[in-house]
Amino acid sequence: MRAENWERSQTEVAGWPVTVTAYRIGDKYITEIASTDSGACVARGIAESADESRKGAFETASRRLERTRHFDLTIGG
Amino acid sequence: MSNYSHPEVLVSTDWVQQNLDNPSVRLVEVDVENSAYDQGHIRGAVAWSWQTQLSDRLRRDIIPRDEFEKLLSQSGITPDTTVVLYGDNNNWFAAWAFWQLKIYGHRDVRLLNGGRKKWLQEGLELTQEVPQYQPTNYKAKEPDFSIRAFLPEVQQALRQHSAALVDVRSPQEFTGEIIAPPGLPETAQRPGHIPGARSIPWSKAANEDGTFKSLEELRQLYASEGIDGSKPVITYCRIGERSSHSWFVLKYLLGYKNVVNYDGSWTEWGSIVGAPIERGAAKPVGELVAHAG
């Protein structure tokens, strides 16, 4: 077995730039979403179809990215 | 790879393919946890989880010597084994494992250049078969903490300007706009960076496919921020894994002699009562040098 149908793209989720990597290993479809600036993996979806994998990964990524707080650099403390 | 200062610590995907059946080589996939490994890994590779096998979560520390010996023994590794590490997340946790193996004195440790991403991207063979190796009785050396910075050393470096601090997090983490990478838990109390630190994100040392940039590109990258090996360097990030990646670059690819990884990183510094913090962009290099002088 090997990784097949490797695809990489850029988009935004909850206002954050993300890198989406999708591929298939055997009968599993995998979608990984990483925040582009940090490179950290935010979500990983594994499913029997590409659509399900993508949907799961984006739902998790949205939930996590929406929680990220922005701090106002002009305010101390 | 040949013109790096220590080219022997990097192997290519071709090299790994040629050594899949070499009994003196042990492949180890190092991830945060093992779900990626379970989907498919390089034949013969064992899995190490950063969360549960490389970190002492009770003490927030690297694993103690006896646990390290147990892990390597279970993996069929002897002190003479060539350990080749690779992983997801751009080899961050593989680089952490490299650093920890060096702390415990393992002689021959190497990173697969590009890690899991490159192996998958090239469509190379994977398996779900978990290998079984004859356990060994691995004996580690006394830990060498000369490559690890603890909080007092960072505080001293800040007071005495005795080392350059390299913050390898994203620009938004550095300025203080966010505390942790987007989507990940905030594990510090305050955003910002250690005063005087240079912002050199880990990702600038890597190509799109996860491999390391060329020697000249790396030299220029760090030199543009005043990091040229003439002064000790302390790398840090949020929890010490991204900074292990940059520590590896500075120490082994560029060959700078005195480079240490501060694994306490922002989760420690950003939570200490009374610790000085700066926010916003870094000062220009010239201004920083004048201030330090």
C-alpha cells in the first residue's frame, strides 16, 4: 500500500489560513488541516470516502480555530 | 545534503529504501500520538508517541533514564543501532526524539529528511504490519544536559546578554496576537515573547516538501537575524518540539557549537509571575546589538 491521490491546497477556516492535505491509504481517505503560519496540525479526518474525511476534518478544524483568541497588542496586562 | 556541517545525521528516502532490511538500522516513527502510524508506516518502523512515551507528563519533563532504557530495549535497539527517526508534523516530534536520544548519549541518530510527509508524497511503500523485535537490554548514558536549557539559564542569558534567543514560533505567536498556534490549546497565561528574542519561525528552515533548506539558505536565514554561531544560542517555541527542529538545524546542519533547546519554552516563560515579556515585532538587529553592548 502507498499514499495515493495526494493533494495539497490552501484555504481559510474561521478566518485562519490553513493548508489542506488529502490522500488515500488503502481503503481509508485522510484529510489533514494545518494552520499555515504555525505549521501545526489542527485536525485529521479519516473515513471511508474522500467527502466524509474532508467533512470531518473541516468540522473539527472549524470548531478548534473558532476558539482561538486574538489579543490586542495595545493593551498591557 | 553533503555540504551540511554534519551530513551524516540526515538520510534521504532513497537511503531508507535501500536500508529497509538492514538489521543495524531501526526506523522509528515519532508522532504526537500513533493514529497516523496505524494508518500506514514505513516497513519495519516502530512507533513512539511523544505524548505517552517520550514525555513524563506528571513531572512535565523528558522521560527518566530507566523509562528511556525500557523504550529503546522494547524497540530492539542497542547502543550500536543506527536509529532513523521520522514523523508527521514536519518531523517536529522526530527532532524532539533526536534531541532526547542525544541527551541520553545514543551515538548514531539520524533524521529522515522530509519525514513522513515526503515519504507519503513520493508514494513510497507503506504497511500496517507492526514489527516485533527481540528486546534488548539497552543502557543509556548519564543525561547530557549541555544541549538543554532550563529556566535559570534563560533568565541568566537575558540578564547578561550571554546567549542569543531564537523564537521559532509563528510571527503572530511572537508578537503576542495569539498565545498558541491557531486551533491548539492555550498553554500559557500571557502572549508575547522573551525580550530580545529574534523571530525566526521553524518553517523558514524547511522546503515545501518538508526537507531542510540548503546550507547557504540556512546560513543566510539565521545571519540576517544576527545568528552566526559566534555566540551561544537558545531556541524555544511553545512546548519545545518546533524548537528541537531549529536546534537540529543550528547544531547539526550549520554546525554551530553552542546551541541549546529550551523545552520549557513559552508554556513556562509565558506563565511565570514577574517574568519580563515583550509584545510586537522584534527590534531591528542593529538596534538590539547596540542595546546589548
